[in-house]
Amino acid sequence: MSFYETVLRLEQLPYETLWKQYGTEDVKRALCKERLDEHDLQALLSPAAASCLEEMAQRAQQLTRSHFGYVMQLFTPMYLADFCVNHC
């Protein structure tokens, strides 16, 4: 199943009802996993995750650094003239 198909399916779920079944332990378990599934995502989006925001931020930083390192890319458009390159 593609990511898009998963998102379409997840949009239809009754989240208020589903989120009540997740607790802080589920959030912490999801943060410790190497690979997350849709139940882990629901746990991380649930109100129970509010008490784990710092741990979530640290995990996000760890994942970002492992994928991209300490590289920062900037896009700076430089316009030296007052006309468009397409002459519009």
C-alpha cells in the first residue's frame, strides 16, 4: 500500500475515539521503535503525547541528523535586474 493510499484511509478514521485508547506508555514505546507503523503515528498524535513533547523533539532531531547530518542548505534568489528572465 502506498503512502498516499494510507493517508486516504487514515483520513476516514474517528480520531477522537481512537486517541482515547492511547496512553503515555504507547507514546514512549513508539519513540523507542526504529520503524514506526500507523498505530505509532496515532499514538504520537494523540493527546497523551502532550507530556512527551521534549522526547519527541529530541527523537525528531536525532532522525533528522541521521538522515541529513549537519548540512544546511539555503536558497537565495539573486536578482540583479528589474526585469523578468521571461521578459514578462
